[in-house]
Amino acid sequence: MTSARDEVLARVRGALGEGAVAPPVPRAYRNSGDYAPGSPELATQLVDRLEDYRAVVVRTPDDDQSIGIAVAQALSHRGIHQVITPPGLPAEWTAQGLDVRKDTGAATPRELDTIPAVVTGSAVAVSETGTIVLDGSARCGRRAITLVPDTHVCVVATRDIVQTVPEGLRRLDPARPLTLISGPSATSDIELSRVEGVHGPRTLVVVLAG
């Protein structure tokens, strides 16, 4: 019995004829940007993209104490005092009066749903697309803790900002569990009604350090 797939492929082969050769795949795409990683121009571009995606961006110096103050202020402004963090997050980042739960991997999605916010670091950020990448490392944490709590506070170092996606991918280990974030979780129905918080955090706060 011939399946619909077999029939379609047979028609394609018939249309191409015998000895058809696949055209070469273009490889002349741009693989680097105009600015070096960490350039002020890239930070400005990243902020513009993130704010266009309705993320909140907070600028701060890159020392741990300043980052901790920025994180605490961003959460306090939203009435949040309890957070979960990856095991390798610097303690100073959440030392400003927060109730902190270090993730051990034991918390279930139902338990994570009772925690209002997560604070993480990041692996790299791509300014052209406004994308932040988490790689499951000790500062980024497992994927579940970054998807279930309603607010995600993500610390991005300016030195980790690159301009293009190829530059960002070269900094990452493809064998790691990568999560790409471009603004808060959102979707739209056929009538273009925007709904936030469907697939992940409703609120994304980016602490840009440096």
C-alpha cells in the first residue's frame, strides 16, 4: 500500500527527472558583526530590542554588590521577596533582604509555581535579535526553574553581548541544554490578542551589568 508521503515523493522525483543534482547551499551568510563583543553600541542595541519586546532593563555596574542592589530593587518594586536561584549564582546577587531558595533539582513544577520569581545569570546575549541564552550551567540553572516562576530576573554582563547569532553560537556548547529568551513569554491568537506568560515567565527583568 502506497502512503501519501510515498506518492508525493514519487511525483517530485518524476518532475525532477533522472540524475537531478541538488543546488549548492549558500554559505556566504554573515558570521560576525561590525562591533566587538561587549561594545557600548551592542549594549544600546540589546536594550532597544529587549524594551521593544516589553522586557524591563536595569543598568548597573558589574560588581556583585551593585548587581545585588539592582536585583533587590527590581523585585521589591513588584512586591516580590521570595526567589529561587541556580546553585552557582553568586550569593551577593540575592543578599539584599530576599528569601532565597537554592535549587537542588528536587523542586517539582507544582512547587516552583508557588515561588514568584527566579534570579539567574546568562551565557551570552545577541544584540541584533535581543536574545539571551541560558546554557544550564551553575549560574543559569535547569530549564524548569526559568520557565515556571512568573518573574525572571536575568543578569547579563555587557562583556557577554555579541552582535550576531553566529557569534553567539560559537560561544556555546551545543551539547548543553540551551534556552533562548527573547523577551517575556507571549503569544497571540488569530485576532492578534496578545497573551503573556503562557509558555514561561510573564515578566522579564534584565539586569545589564557593566
